Amino acid sequence: MVDVLTWHRSIQDKLEQKAIDVLRSGRFVMGSEVASFEQEVARYLGSSHAISCANGTDALVLSLHGAGIGPGDEVLTTGFTFFATVEAIMQVGAVPVLADIDARTFNMDPTDLERRITSRTKAVLTVHLFGLPADIGAIQSICDRNGLMLLEDCAQSFGASFQARKTGNHGLLGAFSFFPSKNLGGFGDGGLVITHDPEAAQTVKMLRNHGSTRQYHHQYKGYNSRLDELQAGLLRIKLEHIEAFNAERRQIAQWYRELLQDSDVVCPDDCQEHVYHQFTVVLPDTFPNSRDAVKKRLAAKGIACAVYYPLPLNKQSALAGLVNGCELPVCEQLSRCCLSLPIYPGMTREQVEIVAYSLSEELQRGQAFA
């Protein structure tokens, strides 16, 4: 799905030199690399404050704390996302409430979102899934009408924009992940919280460091959630190239659309604000077990593909006691038919052709035996 060696080939020498520099510095936690990265990433994203942390899940938890979300509060989010989104809500003692998604974008459907608001709803945590910004305009209007806070899960959307503003800047806080496969992927785990609110920023800074701003003086029960110097240094190198990397992803997505236009799959719409963390298509739901069969036959040809996500959140056993009776028909339909294809910087036109032609061939074969 992601060939990181190919992706990093053009900057490998810079990455190796940075790693050596950090090792020789003797400073490995909360040093100059972290400080510089936070300044540089804030400038790139257009945010007033950027606070790094240990991973993307912690970024979500710290964002919820920074927004004052706690026990008894309801937080509305999408039913079609990685489990960490709702896991973070539960970690702060709040209750996740799930909304259905739009069939074309895989993002939260604002109409369904609004009808699920109750007197206990305190915030909306929107997810920019697969690199495509959610309909922030409509979601923000809903939040404004109902007195709700807007938070953003940007784990898959680093560098994406909505109306010329990078994701993460539209709500009170935005959370990012630097897991290796992400658009700005690190070399281990890493996360980031951004905000324009100085009070929220100060809270997040304290919480990531045991609730402290002064050594051995603690104002809150916090976390040990700091980004390593080595990760920060390597991310600084990759940040310099993020626009070029995302442009490559858009080109690969365009090749896929061109090559699959006469097939039976539904491709993501062409959108310059999309950064294509994943290129996820929808297969025809016309014969039993079609996706699993296609996936297995592609794997036999040495072609990777993945399912994000095979089980929507309303069907997860960890949420059984919280979402009883929650019906999300679009989430459930797409979870049966979606398939993500390989996409990463450095992927060639020839490789995209192999994937696209093989997928089309297997779909035709499957239809023939339906």
C-alpha cells in the first residue's frame, strides 16, 4: 500500500544526516528540534499554536481536554472512521454519538449530523477522511446554530485545505497523526495539536507533560505524551517537501480516475483540496463476496489493497452499550463495498496502470461468474 523506501529516496541523504545530527547532539526529548518543528509546522498550517505529542490518538485526547470536554458530554462524530476517533472521546469520559456519511465523500453528512443533536451535545468532532476535507461550511453553521464547539480530526488530511485554509484551523482545535503511512509520516509514532486559542494551547502543553509547565510543579493530572527529538528532526525534513509529495498524490489519483473511468468502480471526485491519503473506490455490490474475492486475487498478483473500514463504528463491540439501535445505512453499505488502492509519492504511472487494469480485469471476471 505504501512503499516508504521509494517515497523517501529523493531525501534519504538528508534524513540520514539529520538522524546523525540528533544522535550527536545528546538531546533527545523536548529540545531544539521539537521547538523548531512546532514553529515551522504552525507556519505551514497557518495556525497560531502547534503543540507536538506522542501520537495521533493522544492528539485527539489532548484536544478534547483542551476544549473542556468531559464526563457526561456528548460528542457527535462520524460512524465511518478509525476507532481512535471515538476511543479518544471515551477516554475523556464523554459519550460518542455517531452520524451517517455522505456516499460520495465518505465524510459526515451534515443533515444527519444535525438531527442527532441533543441537549447533552457539547461538540462536533469532524473527520477529514482519506484526505478530503469535510463540509466544514455546513458543519460550522450547524455548530453555530446550536452553540456547539467544532473540533477536527486531521489524522489523514495534513496539507488539505477548505476554502484556502488548512484543515485543523476551522475548529477550536485540530489533531494530526504522524504515523509512518500518513501524508506527513514520521519514522514511528507522533502527533500534533493546533489551535488559535492561547488558553487551549496552554492547557494542551501542560497536559502533554504531566500537567506541568514548571519542573516538579503540577497543575493537572496529565500525560507523558512528548514528541521525540529524532522524530521532530526527521519530520522537519519531510515538511519541506510536503507540497511536492501531496502534488504527487493528486497526480496518481488523476491517473487512477483516467484508467478506471470505463470500469464499474466509483472513484473519488476530482478535488484540488483533496490530499489523497487514500484512494478509495466503491466496487459494485452486485454479486456475493465480490470485494473479498477481488482483494484475494489481486494479492495473488502481488498487488496490495486494503479495506478502510470493514466494520462501521455502530457495529463495533466496544461501543455496543453506547450506540444501541444506531442505524447508519450509508456507513454500512460503503463498508461492504469500499476498497483502497496503493498510493504514495514515488509511485509510477506504470504501477498505477498495473493496479487499475488488474482491478478492472478481476471485476469483469467476477461479474462473469456472478
